[in-house]
Amino acid sequence: MGAHEFDKILNYVREYPGSKVKLAVCDLDGILRGKVIHRDKFMAVVEKGIGFCDVIFGWDSSDLSYEGIDFTGWHTGYPDIGAQIDITTFRKIPWEKNMPFFLADFCDENQKAIPVCPRNLLKTIRQQAVDQGFSPIFSQEFEWFNFQETPEELNRKEFTQINPLTPGMFGYSILRSSQKSDYFNDLFDLLKDFEVPLEGLHTETGPGVYEAAILYDEVLTAADRAILFKTGVKEIAYRHQLMASFMAKWSEKLPGCSGHVHQSLWNAKTTENLFYDSTQDHHMSELMQNYIAGQLYCLPHILPLYAPTINSYKRLVEGAWAPTTLTWGYDNRTTALRILTQSQNSARLENRVCGSDTNPYLAMAGCLASGLYGVKNKLKLDQPHTIGNGYRDFKYGTLPSDLNQATESMKESDLAKELFGKEFVNHFVQTREWEWKQFGKAVTNWELKRYFEII
């Protein structure tokens, strides 16, 4: 960013009539945590950074303090860590009177990036691509359910008798999108003003389901857009007395919600899509074949980055539009990796394992790191592409069936530590082990209905 643009942003903050600025950081679960500060405070910390309590990485999505976590905890006293404001992430929040907004990254007292920070992890992997002359171009698309509920009412009902925005299975429905059209149109228009532009927005199959494709960009910008999309959708929904949920699956009777990651590598100098080669079969370049082979090879080692919660694995079941096998195919929506190489500009790989509950920074870091691993090691795509039903193609393995199995695989994996560093992997694995233990202690409605009377 040039000096002129930097000054222009600071001038907007100085002149903003609300005298306040919103800052946000991302935790491991992909939740934006933040605060509103006075503009004078912002001016004082914009270059040197601001302190944030490191409990950001010491508690779960319900604000319960982890036990047995090395990075922080009661044993460290939960001190502050530095958060460096990224001035390039400046936005105006259109549904909050254009309040200035910034993202920040965590660093130590020497301005060194803290490795457990998800945005830092993606920046590290991105730099590896840049150092090899690549420009990684990514995008994430999301499906999510919308409900005619408020947080107060839903908590009062203890998350039962939940009312979807609209009834019935109406995928790609012009009819259903005309209902609550003020909300539907606000999503498209306000997110554009928030610099999270959408390529498309439509209904998906299921009551109250929407799907949005976010416009592609360089990988860090793409991840910023993805995480701000999820938070932005929820905030816009609140203003319409609605609730949006990015759970992977909220009902066993309905399909789950995806967060597919689209990805390609471009020549940083010539802006040429390096995944496309008109002389090759299906126009798939050798580089793209190496990249796909890398993702297939690494996927079982890093699945919690793509499926991070207990609920994630309820989506990954056969015949529910989510992959269950280690497969790839040409424009095949039943495989883990879907290859689209119809043209030079749009040639890309779609990772269909990722759910809507992913942390975009971690999902994209996982995709890029494993693809680069295949390129670096020139892995051959010896596994043939799957034709037809990928759910029944078991020859090359299946995905772990729950978070415990997936976490154990990542914990024991030297490959995961090679890709992301030992400190990040150890911390992330510890948080997923905690998640599994919390689930193991819970008494569910299923258990009450099944065992209460009869046992």
C-alpha cells in the first residue's frame, strides 16, 4: 500500500463522525473476536499494534477455557499478546453507518508472527507460493440455512422447533428467493458495499437454504472475504429479525452445508493460469496434476482443517452431496476433488470436502499447502479419475468418519507438522481433542429418547 492510500484511510478515520473504529481478529474456530475503540486510540496503535488477551487461543467457541493446552491457560495467567492492524483490510461497515473496520494479526514483542494465529498461517503458506513464482487465486462458496428466529427466542426454546425461513425443497428457485426479497437483496448489495463481492446468490435444496459464490481473488484476500462474508451474513440477518447458521448439518433429514474451496495457481509475472494446458488430456497441466496429487496424498493427514467440528462429520455421509472417499473426477460432484478445466481463465480445482463450518484461513492454508507439497515433490497423479458415483469408489480409501479419528491422524502425522509447523499442529490438535471430549460428556436428546424409559 502506498503512502497516499495509507493517508487516505487515516483521514477517513479522523473525519468519521462516529469517532470509533471496529477491530477484529480470528480465532481457531473461525470466529471473529473484536472490539470497538475510539479513533484517538486507533491513531495511537495503528502502526505499533494493540494488546489482545491471548484467551482468544485459550478457549473454545463457547468461551470455555481449554484444559491441557500448552500455548496459554491458567498456568500463564492469560496475558496480552500484540495484534498488528492490517491497514490493507480497511472497510466501511454499511449496516453500521459506514463505521471503519480493520482486521489484525497476532505477533510477539519483536513483531514476529505468532504461529497459532490462523491468518498468520495462511500468510506463511501464501509466501511459499509467492517465493516459487506463483500467484494463488482462490475463492470459497458457502451454503447456509436461514431461520425465522432471534437469538433470544431460540435460546428460550432451547434450540427446538426451529422455523426455517421458507418451507420445502426449492433449489435454484426464483419463486422462493422472491420471499423475504428485502433480505435476499440486502445480502447481495450490502456485502458488495462491504467489499465482499458475490458472483452469485441463489436458493439451495432445503428449507431456507441459500448458496453464495464469493468473487475470486488472491488467496489472503479471498480468505478475508470468506470470513467477513460469514459474519456479515449473520449481522445482516439479525437486522431482518432472522438468524443465519453455517453449521455443517443442523438436521439429519436434510443435506448439509458446504464451504467448497476453488483454487488455481497463476504465473505471478505473466498472469497465466498454470493449471491449463491445451495440449494435455482434459487441458489439465502437469503442474495441476502434481497439485491434485498433493491434495489427495495430504487430505487424510489434515482433515480437521476442512472438517473441524463434531457436526462436520454428520455432513460427510454417502449420497448427501458431500464426499466420503479419496477420489477426484472431471466435473464430478460425488468426488472429494472436482476438476474444472473447460477454459484458460476458469481452470481450477474445487475441494468439496470443506464444510460451511470451516475457518476459511485454515481451509485455504490446508488446500494450498498440500497442493504445493505435490508440486514441490512432483507427485504423479497415478490414481485414475472416478467416473460415475464417487461414493462407491472405495479403492483409494475413505475419509475418517469422526473428529476423533481425524484428529488422531493429524496428531501422529509428521507430514502435517512439515506443512504447518509443529507449534501450530500441536495447538490445533489439542483444541480438537478438547472438542471431542466435550461431546463425549454430553447427554443428547437422542440418548434420552432411546434409553430413558426402555433401559
